[in-house]
Amino acid sequence: MELESRLWFILNDNKVSGPFNKAEVEAQASAQIGSLIWGRGQADWVSISRWHRLIKDSEETYRRHRQQAERLWKISDGGQEQKAMNHEQMLEYLRAKNDLSQVLIWTEGYSEWKEIYQIHKIMDELGVSRRHHPRVPIMGTLICEGATGEFEARVLSISEGGLGVTETPPIKIGEKFKTILKSPNLFAPIHATAEIVYLGNDGYAGLKFIGLQSESKSALIEYIKKFQDAKSPAAP
């Protein structure tokens, strides 16, 4: 509710007057020493100084909500960039998706495209549980060797099915690589064969494992399980 449309009551000398709008409260309470003010949503009557602080906090909250509603979001879906959307349009688009693994999000203030799991507020708004999307963040370097040569990329996320990386050179969907993932989060490097399955802007790429050594798979599963256990709330 906009502040200009809200109404308050004033308690002075054991008498309640009102309702008043914001400007009327300012005039009335300033002229009456010791006045207390109450409005819908308040737990109790408050002094004029406390009321001013509540108004300031409410204005800041309203401003943030307006900015959030007006902010434009971009979605890259399987490498295909969609037209800019406002917040509600973006949520509506994502709710219609059965698989969010190839969806990347960008908005003003982001230095790079992000996967859905990285944006906890959006996950909460979508009602998405990370238990259903076991892709977890990881820090590391992926060494890739293919027909066009060798390169390194920075790893952002990993699952039993593949990786999300950034800082890649020009590559194409469908290219296959022999890969080695080195990370301080893992007790041993992960050796695998992987295929590029989607590309985003700014050097972002999604790779699908098409061959994973058994020792590497065990190390990967152990890491994902530890991460999920650490992030999951304790059972009641």
C-alpha cells in the first residue's frame, strides 16, 4: 500500500482522533506534545519520532519493491535469449518450465549470467527446492582438450550430470572434450568426457558428462552429498 493512501490515528490526553493521512499526522502530532500514533500493521501506539522512523523504513521498503517490479530481466533458455521481461513476467516464464537446468538469468547489476539455483530469492518465489535440482556451486578449473586444441575454463557449478563453466573461448554446441576438473573442494581431480549442450553470453557454457570414470563419479557424488547435507535444515 502506498504511504499517501494509508491512514493513522492520534492518541492525545486519552482521546483518539482520526483517521488522518500522512500530512495531517505531521501537522496534528507536531502541534500536540506527547501524542502517540497508530496505523494498521503497527503492534502498538508509537511516539512521533518513532513514527517518523517507521515511515522512513516503509518508504525505503516501498521503493525497493517498486524497483524490483520495474527491473528488467533477461533469460537465456538453452542458448536462446528471450526478450526483456519485468519481474512478474520472468517468474511466469520460469513457472511454465519443467526443466530449469538450461536457463540463465541476467539483470542490471549482475556481472555475468547466473543459473537459477544461484538466485535464492527467485528459487523461493518459484517454490523450487534444490533437492530437486542437485546442481551445487564449486570453485575450480576445468582443463578441456578437443579437436580444436586445449583450453581452461572456470567452473561455477556441478551435478552428477554435468558442469556450468565460464571464461571459455569460442566453442560450439555439440563439441566434445576430454576434461579434468581440479578443485580445492575435491580430494582428487575428476576425469571425464563432456559435451557442450548450451551456451550463454559472456563465455558461459553448460557441459554434459558423456563419460565419467568410476573413481571420479564417487568423488563427485561425495562432494554433492556433503554440500546438500550442509545446506539442508536438520530434521525435526
